[in-house]
Amino acid sequence: MRSAEGRSSVLAFSLRSCDRGLMKLRWAILVAAGCSRSAPPAPPPPPPQPLASPVATASQEVPIASSRASESASPRQLTSKPLPLPGADGPAFLDYIAYEHANARVWVPVGSTGSVDVLDVKSGTFKRVDGFKTEVREVNGKKRTYGPSAAAVGDGTVYVGNRATSEVCPVDARTLKLGKCLKLTTPTDGVAYVASAKEVWVTTPKDQTLTVLDASKPNALATKTTIKTEGSPEGYAVDEARGLFFTNLEDKGPTLVIDVKTHKVKASWNANCGSDGPRGIAFDPDHNFLVVACTDHVQVLDAGHYGALLGKLDIGAGIDNIDLADGKVYAAAGKAATLTVAKLDSNGVLTVMAAGATSEGARNAVADADGNVYVADSQAARLLVFPPAAAK
């Protein structure tokens, strides 16, 4: 038997058919009387039907929102100011850099000099933290000096990962004095501070693990636990309010969601980065979005809806780590030699606000509180400093 809804649909269709028949009859009468030579009026359109709401899951490969290439016909073009690193000659080994909000400084670990160069953004001058060990290794037939390579800003302490020695070292943010380093059993990569737990989380890809350190006493770091990741962790982001830690598996593809309290993996989401895998990652606490850096584009995931795919924006080849601050995404593509600043809206759509030329290999942008952008240029041993995307 036909349902009540079906009977209603048939009745509505019949009524619309009657309306059309009556209009044709009126027109025929008018033509016969010589009152009209025009075509019969068009029948009224059918009533609009509601669209099905799109449902996005972590496995979908088509984003449910697209991103605009530019906010206007031509985004603002940014020009950088080069800032040479003290005592460094290119190429220098630069990787993760960090902005310290409390003292308005950019921390730049420099492997080739065994130092961390601390830039005061107001004066444009550096202070050096020395004393980090280095090691010369041969990679692909070329010698390379490894040393400090990552910095994470904590509460009054900045934690520096040393790739040469597999150490994590605390630096007093007030005195810039190097504290007692903790040697890990595996080489360090990225370093993140989780304030809610007073922990330092270190990506240790060689062992396919995350190493969690107790940082309740910054000058007496201690290993708390390791988390098996079933792939090589790359990049990090923290949702302090919800107690979540995010990292990518660059060799496997997914983005992992890890509970800070239990140190257990809660979910695995696919950012659809392709065979090259994901790299950096950033978190937007205002909208509960993740922005994942693939090697040539960035993809927005809805962390509140199981990693559903939202906006995607092409940047150019060679993206590594990215930054997100005040609703803006900062991405430097090393192979494309470009910096892109994009606005992230409440729908997860990215719109290009500004762009600028960098140099080959320059990557890992961070922004300060005023919107100035700093890009690590290893080949020339310098920072490229860009003005804010929005003109003041």
C-alpha cells in the first residue's frame, strides 16, 4: 500500500496537472475569441525540495567545502627583510622554530653553530644560547653538522631538542641559561610542551614512538612514558582545553588523536595527503579545526566531527611545518619558494590574504603577536622576515 506521504505527493501532482490544464483551456478560449496571440503562460515551478545534508567522515575523499584562491583579485604581495643569523654561514641546519609570546621573541635552533639564536622582535637583535653539542654526519655523500633543531616554549622555560645527541635541554627564558639535558634512547625530532600536564612530548620517528617527559621540574626532566604510533610521527599540535595531542604519521598517512591523560590513541583521521604523506599540523581552538600540511597543500579537518574534511588550499611544493594564529594560516613552501598567508573562516574555508617570494628551501614559518612572519632559510643561514598580511 502507498503511504500517507506517497498519497499526498500524488494529490499534489494531480492538482498541479489540473492547474496546467485549466490554464491551457483559458488560453485556447482567448485565442478563439481573438484576445490573445501569445504563447500560453508557463506553469508554476514545482515547490523546492529540501537538500540532503552532507555527511562527512574521516574516510571521505571529497572535501565538503572548497577554499577560495584569493580574498580579492590580487592578494597583498609581501616582501621580506633578510636577517642573518649571528656567526652562521650557509648552509645551516634549521628546522622547527618557535615564537615566545611572553617576551616577544623568536627562538631559532641552529645545528651548524650548536646554538639557539633568540631574536627580540622589537629591536631586531639576537642573543645566543651556546653550549649545545654537535656532530658531523655524512648524508648522501655530503657532510652535515647536526645539533639543536627544535624549540618548544613552556612556562618560563624553552625546551630544545638536539638531533645530534638525542637530548632535550631546558633553557631558562629569563636568564637564557642552558640547564641539564636529558638524553633519550632515540633521536629527537619535534618538541611540544603540554601545559595542562606539565609534560614535554617529543616525536621520535626512528622508533615510531612519541616520548613523553615529565617537565614538572624543568631542570630535572625525566622520561614518563612512550607511545607507540605504528608509523613515523611528524609535526604536532595541542588542544589544551580538551586534553588532546595531535600528530601525523608521514609514512602511513593518518593524523592521530591522542588523549593527554591516558596517553592512548583515540582516533585516526585521513587528511588525504596522498602517497607523500602529511607533514606539519596546527590547531585552531576557536573553531576546533585542525590544519594539516601535505607536501603541496593544506587540508582543514573538523576535529569536532571525527576529522571531516573541510577546506583545502594549494600552496606549492615543499611544505613542512606550519603556523596558525588569530585565524590565519602561515605556510612556507620550500621547493616553490613562496610564503602564503590564508584566512580560516568558521566553515573551514581558507582564503589567501597575502603571499610573498622566499628562497629555495626556506620553510617552517611562524608568526608573532603583530602578524609579522619569520621563515627559516637554511641555505643562506638567515631568517626571512615578512610584514603582516593586513596593512596597518
